[in-house]
Amino acid sequence: MAGSGAGLGLGIDAGGTQTRWALAAPGGAIVAEGTVAGLSALQMGNASGRDTVRATFTELAAQVLPHGMPGRVQAGLTGFGGDSELLQRWLAELLHLDPQAVHFCSDMVIAYRASFAPGEGYLVYAGTGSIGAFIDADGVFHRAGGRGVVLDDGGGGFWIAKEALRHIWRREDEQPGSWHGSPMAQAVFDYVGGDDWAYSRQFIYGQERGAVGKLALAVAASAERDPVAAAILQGAGRELARLAQALLTRFGPRPVALSGRASELHPMIMAAMRAALPPATPLTQTAGGAHHAAARMASQPEPKNKT
């Protein structure tokens, strides 16, 4: 074992496509990390989803414990709405902890802390979905967007996938077989399994949102050869800029950080976001590391996050 006892903090960043974990020593050094399948608090709404969450927690604990038994856990979970009793109990049992040592919050809280101290700036996060986040100097969490893929989440991976499929099938309505001349459509149909509507229908309606969001990889891969794919990625950048602009308007000028796997799909996304923001706004792209930030929060004697 790398270590054990109350000093080790376990941080978990659970998103729709992937769940990352890290163990931090009391001084903040990361001693181990890994990944398991994606999770969402929305899965807790049905029996099948709860079984999936429990199985993923089991796998996570099996990865973590050989490196050391944590004393505290800070977990950020996408879709989290505040009800954590069952989640706490499951994870505590698997890690041999008191449930009171396990703390859940929105995944955006820990993502923000990976980029800024409270009050310092605005985070725009583009994963499967998208959201703008600001934690003020009093520790209050403010959001822009993040309403879910059914309503919006513009600029996220699911949005990119949906825009691509929408365009492809509208063109097929107008000119059947036109997909043969589209590099994006060819890449998308290869990804979903075929060019018949049944494959797209099963893909978009029959899978978890995180799995659908991965189709954005195929869109990005064709952007240099297909102007429609390029336009979708540029549109994603403008959607993400809208989230930042909403926070700038509400709370005043501050630096903006862009993070999340979807934001890294292609440089066009960042470039379009930059062009849509006020020229004087500092904009940086960060590599995430929310699981590291959560682990360091958990390694402290008292939890830092009260949101």
C-alpha cells in the first residue's frame, strides 16, 4: 500500500463519459489515480441506474484500496441535486468509512476549484453537457446554463453530436444518399454502425447521454475536410462564450477558464469562443484536474467546500 489512515483524501470527479479518482496525501501530493465508467446522479432515478452506480462504485473501491484507505472522500457528481444519503452509504461501505466522512457535491464545484479560488474567475465547462460556473468570495455557487441535454447544454459533446445527426438527416430528407459526399456523415455513420436510420435512432435514443456525447469525436475528426463539421464546432465555441458572457454581465469582469473534454476536441472551439468574448477578457484553457482538486480538498482536516 502507498499509505493509509485519516490523512489520505480521495477525490472523485464523476462525469457522463468517465469517472476519475485520485488519492492525495496531507501535503497535497497525488499518490495514486485512475478511471472507471461514467456516472450521473440522474441514474439514481431508476433501479437499473442504481445498480450501475453501485457496480461502478464497487470497481472504483477495488482500484483505490490497494493504494491506501482514505480518511475522507470529496466526490463531485454530474446532475447532483443534493440527495446523497444512499450514495454516501454505498461508498462508505465499500471503502470501510463512516458515511459522514463521504461528501458529495456538484461536479462543477470541484471543477471550479481546479481552476480558481472562490471569487477569482469564471469557469466554462464543456463535457457531455455544458455549464458556466462562478463561486463567489462567500462560497455561493452561481451558474449559467447546465440545464441538461434535453433543454440546452449548448457546446457540449451531446450538443455537437445532436447537431451533426440533425444536419445529416435533414440533408437525407432533401437528397437521399447525400451522405456519400460528406466526410462528417461518413465518419458519423461509421461510428454509429451504419447509414440506415435505425442505427442513428438506436444510438441517439438507446444509450446514456455520455455515450452519445462521444460521437463528437467523429465530428471533430472530420472538421478539416467538412465545412459543416467545422461550422458545428465553431457554433459550439459561440455557445460556450454565451455562458461566459452571462456571468460577465451578472458579476463583472473576471478571467474566464475553459475546461472539459469536449472543449479539447478541436482548436476551432476555443478560437470561436475567444472571438465571441470581449477582447479584454482573459481566456485560458485548462486541462481539468478536478479529481486532483477534490482529493486535496478531502485531504484537509475540515472540508473546504460548503456549497
